Amino acid sequence: MVSWNNHDEPGVALLHAAGSDWAFYNGGNHWTFGTYMFNAAREYGMKFRISWHWNAAAGDPYYALDCREDDYAWCNASPAGSSPPSSSSGFAREGLDDYRRLITLDRLAKEHPDTQAARAARELIETRMKSFHLGQRDHDALFPPADWSDFRRQVDDAIEALRR
């Protein structure tokens, strides 16, 4: 199975035509762990998501200019011996929350297929999935800043409508 960092729709189509599956490697942020990942799994058969790493600090993880680049990690070691989460892990967590919301909305729409709320939920999901392509991994290049909270609110409202 191919684990790709840079991928797009034509590449995934070629891979599937050759009989292979694919996974998404790296690029961990709010968007790629959320709505983008939902689309990649649902529409393009992504089998799993990998983003590294636990800690790759080559120097002081809180000072970006001490080594070759920023020290990207999910958690960093502190002088006191604890492992505080980095801001990167917070962005991934927010994305996973969005992913869980979409999974929940999709599941509830399937459980109540003949309701107006389910039709509205399916339209919300489909409209969003059609608003970007596989490979467009920068949310802010596609949507305005308010989209983060606006879309989340729409999904939450649609979930609530299906729970009534």
C-alpha cells in the first residue's frame, strides 16, 4: 500500500486502477485531520492516516532557531519530565473533532433516510465535499477564516435535527 504525502485525484485513480490502496502520510493540521480526511476516506478510499511524530526535537523544542528547522512534534519533553502537547497536537485534535462530527452526521442521516433532516444532512455533506479537490490541503486558501466555526455550527445543527 502506498502512503502518500502529496497526492491528488488522478494519482489515486491510477493507484486504484492498478489494484492498490493508499494512505495519507504527514501534513498534520486541523483541515487534513478533519473535513479533508473525511473526504479522502469516504470518496477516495483512503485506508489510514499517518502523521509523524511523537517527538523529533533536535534541540530546544521551544526555540525554532536553534537547529535546522522548527521541531514539529505531538508532544515535547519538559525539564520537569512531563510531555506537554504541542500546538500541532491541538490542531490535529480540532480536526479529529470535525471528522467525528461528519461521521456522526453521515451515520444519523443513514439511520433516518426518509426524513427532511436526513436530506438536508446529505446535501450539507455533499455540497462541502464538492467544494474542494483531493490535494487541496490548505483550508485557508479555499474558505474564509469564519468557515471553521460556521461549518462546524452547520454540522452540529444538522446532527441535532436528526436526533429530534
